[in-house]
Amino acid sequence: VQLQASGGGLVQAGGSLRLSCAASTRTFSRYSVGWFRQAPGKERIFVAAIHRKGPGIDYADSMKGRFTISRDNAKNTVYLQMNSLRPEDTAVYHCAASASMIRSNLGSQTAYAYWGQGTQVTVSS
């Protein structure tokens, strides 16, 4: 599975961006997808995930209420709508795909076998 993340850019604090993660596989609906981010000099952390089945969606606490993850299986794409952006949201955002059926695993990077190259998000104050 190849993943292509896009949609990053430079935005002022309080602004919005929508990231996209496009997958190459026709069996995209069989994968859960997560977003992670890595700020300069920091470890990569979990942002949000959407399960392969049903409405299972999870967010990191600091993203709840500001970020929304969704998927369009017909387009083999997962989206991350980011609102009320803050300077501390500045990072490279990566999407990843997992075949895991266990929702509680999706917050861990080890659950994901496939990773995209990342897209830079910069939020100015």
C-alpha cells in the first residue's frame, strides 16, 4: 500500500487546513488509517485514527474539538480537517495504514505497516 499525504502549508494561527491521504490500493476499505505528526526535535505522536469498520474514530486529547478525521473509500482517501490551528500544531504530518482490527491499537505507531512521506504544516503566530 502506498500512501500520499498532501494539503500542508503555511497558515496563520486560528486558520484551517485540510490534509488528504490518498492510497494506491483498491482494498483501501480494509485498512484503518491514522495521522501522526512530528515537530522539529520531538518524537512523532498520534493525532487521529479512523477504523476500517464502523464509526470508530479516535483523537489525541489536544486535537479533540479542533481536528476531524474522515474517509471516502470510493476515492481511497482519508482526510484530516484541522481548525483553530495553533503554532504548536506546526509539524510534519504523516498518514499511515493498518490492517489491525483492534481499535485500541491504533494510537500506537507499531500498529501501522504502511506510511506516507509526510506533509509540512506550519502555523504562524
